[in-house]
Amino acid sequence: MTVTQKQNDRIAKMTFASVYPHYVTKVEKKGRSVEELQQVIEWLTGLGPSRQQELIEEKATFEAFFQQASLNPKAELITGVICGYRIEEIEFPLTRQVRYLDKLVDELAKGRKMEKILREG
């Protein structure tokens, strides 16, 4: 499947604050912690928990969120299918970055070991 410009625009305008509670619910339901979620987000973006909270309070869009991020060089190792799209085939950088985050949250919720999620092993 190909991501359309309309989908890219919709993702860019979504706020991190609107999606974050869903991430929390998803990981906690599977016995993982908010701290682990924050660690995964920090690994991907370089944004620590306090900065993540500030961006939530500012209702930053995903576009603004990832503009402030310093993407981990190992992010390109995140592959697979998320929401019906193969991550490595998504051309629009912002959409790919958001899908990286979605994939990491999925891996956390599925009980994957932290070192695997953080591409350390």
C-alpha cells in the first residue's frame, strides 16, 4: 500500500498529546510501564520524559514533535508492517517516523525485551 499525501498531512497535524494516552493504555494493559514507554520514545527521538511532557502540554503536532527530535541512527533498523504499511517503504519522512514510534510501542506492548526494542542486540 502507498501512503497518500492526504494521509501524510493528517498525520502531520495530529497532536502527540492525542495519541500518547493510547500508547500508555496499550503498554500498561500488557503489563509494561509508562517509564518503559518514555524510555522507548527517548531512544527514538532523543527527547527525555520532561520534554515529552512539555510537548504533550503544548499540544504539539507530530510535525512539531519530530522537528524537535534527534532521530536515533538505528531507527532505520525498525522494519515490518504497521497499520498495513511496510515501514521501510514509506517515502514521506514524517509518516515513517510516526510509524517507527507506533512499531516500537507495539513491540513494547507485545512483551519484547527492551534491548531488542532499542536495537542493542
